[in-house]
Amino acid sequence: MPEEKSVERSPKVPYFGIAMAVIAAVVVIFVLVMVFSPKANTPVPDLYASGTSGAAVPAQPVPETPTAPPTPTAPVAKKEPKVSPPTDAEVAAAKAKGTQHATIQTDKGDIEVELDGADTPLTVANFVKLAKVKFYDGLTFHRVMNEKGFQIIQGGDPEGTGMGGPGYSIKFEQNPVIKHDMGVIAMARSQSLDSAGCQFYITLCPIPQLDDPKSPYCVFGRVIKGLDNAKKIVQGDKMLKVTVP
């Protein structure tokens, strides 16, 4: 019987173990390098950080530029001096004096008026008192009308709108002598006869309808010089000064 021959086998090489050992060695070397390297513990600086040191500084949020609050518009100052209606003594003095004179100074020239204290003592005393406390100085002629048969310049309103007053009103006085001819000075008012206060007007032509008995206006004087200057006035022109000797 033929004898069976045995086949000799080569020993197996442990490739897997060698590979694992190499990987382990590489890991160990990497760890040692990282631990002992002088740059290992140096953090990477933040590009948006502020400061000059090597350490990273947390980036600070950029503050918003504060917006300045809008400058409030200064309200237009209203010329409202503390005035009071004329006293009985002042009214009596105006009546006793009879005729007084006042000068309205404007950019267009002076307007001189003669005041009738004998017939309208309350109205004249009121106008004189306001003039002497400089109430009218710097106010405007806020209304100028040049319609046919109705031509006036009106001023004396501390608000410059036609709605202002001195804080009081005076009783209506009917002038039995002077009517609404050209060049008279009279008190403006609202619907009530007793609502005049400080606003006055000067007629630049005869306006007889303002003498209507049903709704008359108080005429308290007349222009004696400077009516041509009054006719040059335009809306917004100022009364520089109103003086009474």
C-alpha cells in the first residue's frame, strides 16, 4: 500500500498584530508631541478680538451709535404781558384830558393819531395804558384788506392771528361824533359789542356799514398825519413802537 506523504506548511505571519502595534505607536507619539510641544497650549487668537496680549479676548459687540434725539422746535413766544383793564381813575383822567395823541411807528413811516377821550374815555384809556406798557411794540398788522369799499389795516394781536387779546375785554362805547370815514382808528371785536380788547384797525377809505346801529364798532380817534404811510402797510408789517406822550 503506497505510503501517504505529509505536506509541510509555512508558519503564519501575524500581520494584524503588527498593524495594530504600529497604529498604537503612532498614537502614542502624536499624544506626546501634542503634550510637550510649546505651541500646544497657545490658543488661536480671535480675529475680532480686541487687546494686545497673546491670549484670546472674547469679541465685544460693537455698540450702536446713539442717535441724538431731535432738537425740539422752540415754540413761538407769545407776547402776553401782564396787563389789566383801565381803572375808573384812568378812565376819568382820559375823559378829563379830552384829546390825546399817539404815534404808531412802522417800517413804512409814522402814523400819528388823535384820540377822542372826551367821547370814548374807556377805549382811549385802554389804548393808552396798553401803549405805555409797550404791549403793542413789535406786534404786526396781521390783517390788510384792500377790497373796493372796504380797505383797512388791522393789528394789535399778541398772537398775530386775529384770535389773541390782552386777557380781558372792555365795554362798547358809541362815538357820537366820529364815524367810519377815511383815516379813523377803531376797535376790532367779535360778534359781541363788549368783546374788544386790544386789536384796532385804521380805515383807508370810508366804510359807513361799520356804523350800522345794529352792529356798530367803536371809533376812538382819527389819523392826523401819516395816512399815506398807513396805505403802504402790507400784511405782516410790524408796529415798531406805539408811544403816547
